[in-house]
Amino acid sequence: MTTLAHTPCEPCSGNVIPLSYEACQAHLKALPEWQIIEHDGIMKLTRQFTFRNFADAMAFSQRVGNVAEQAGHHPILVTEWGKNTVTWWSHEIKGLHLNDFILAARTDEVAE
């Protein structure tokens, strides 16, 4: 897996400027399954994961929740039968930060 997952998260306060679209594209190269979406003018990082059943999707949600709690940074998790959609962004800065890409990479690791 990418070394991005092993990069320490940086402190992020409300006075940090969100990453530009170009900077996001550079980080996205390490996360080929993820895509950037824009919702209400805010760039977010999202990916859908598929599973054999609801129990596997729920177990994945718990693993992502554990990653989120450890980092103190929380995504939107939508759990459905056989799939889970994870969306990361930094709420405080209303955009994407390096931490979102780090946590997306860690999400990929717990999906394996």
C-alpha cells in the first residue's frame, strides 16, 4: 500500500487554507480508487467499497470508525447492503487537507 497511509496527520485548525484542486490531483494519484466530488462548493474525497453482504459492510464501517477515532477526524459513512461509501473532508476549513488523503489511504488499508 502507499506510504501515504503511514504519514502522520498534521494539526489542522480553521485558519488553514484548503488544498487547491491541482494539489488534490497530485495526492489523488496515490489513491486511484478515490474521486473528488464537490458538494455545496466544498471539495470532498469519496470512494464506494463493495462487500458480499451487510455484515461485512458493517464490519468495515467499524474499522473505518476506529481509524477516524484514532485520528480525531471523522468521515461520512453510508453503510448499505453490500456496500459502503466513505467521504472525507476537513469540516473546519470547508475543503480538503493532506489529512483527508492520509485517512483515505488508511481506509484503503482496513478494506483489505
